[in-house]
Amino acid sequence: MKYVGNIIYDEKLMDDQTKFVIFGAGKTGKAIYEFFDINKRTNSILCFCDRNCMLWDTEYKGIKIVNPKKIMQEHSECHFLVGGLYGEEIAEYLISNGIENIHILFLN
């Protein structure tokens, strides 16, 4: 796990070289996206992923929503951003699939 805490204190989010996957395309995922948008960092978002297969191959604000299994296999080096009610559960899911770069974010 790379970070657990408030989104505004996660310094890695401002790193120009890091690519991010937002896990979840619901309310929390969209709030994480808005943080990136406000800080002019949306180019760092590789994609959203969501376990809801009805969302796969759709987009939110021009960013694809994909199958989590696929993105974990193809981009395991990325930093995965999770939050909301299921943040801990999602982090455990990512860890069980070999993902190490996980940020559990608390949003204001």
C-alpha cells in the first residue's frame, strides 16, 4: 500500500511521471476525477476500472471504463486509486491480485 489518507495530502498524485487507474466509476471515482481535473492532472489518469460489466467500454469525461482484471494484468505497475465505502475491500481485492501501488483516499 502506498498511501492511506486524505486525497489532498497524497503527494504522489502530483507526480508528472505516474499513471493512475481510478477504481470505481461511481460517486467516489468521479470525485477523485474532479480532484485531478481541478489540479489539471487528468492526463495522468490511464482509465477507470469497475467491477460492473455494464460500464465496461463506456467513458466518463473521455476516459475509458474497463474491466479491472484486464487492467490489473496489463498495467500492474500503475497506481490504483480507491476510496468510499468499499475502499478497504477494493484494496484487499487489488492486493490479492498482485497490485502493490494502492492509494486509499478519503475525500472531503
